[in-house]
Amino acid sequence: MDTTKWKCGLGPIGVYWKIRELARLENRKIGGQLERIYDEWVEDRRREAAVLDQGENRAAGEVNSDEDGSRSASSQG
């Protein structure tokens, strides 16, 4: 086996069987299925980080508007 291209990973047998079944259903080999699972996980983390960044930017904007004397909707209550 070419160890510059392939590595072996250990995991619970139940996870192996689930990945194997997904690969079979989606007409992939197990390696291709693992790659797809990983790529989807990375994309999900990026989306989650973008949402969190937007929330932090909004919160920072509210703090800045309060500091300059203007009143935000949350402080008018």
C-alpha cells in the first residue's frame, strides 16, 4: 500500500458499518464517502462561523451606537 496516498484510521465498528452502508447507497467507495462526510463537515463549520460572526458584528454595532449617545431599539424599553 502506498502510505503517501492512503492511511488507515481506527473507529468503532458501528460507525464503520454506517459509513459502509451510506457509501453503498450513494455508489461510492468507503474512502470517497469519508471524504464527502469530511467536506460536508468543513462546510457546515464555515457556515456556522459566518453566522456567529454576523451575530457578533450586530452586537458590536449595538454597543457602538449606545456609546455614541444614540439609543438602540433594545435600550428604548
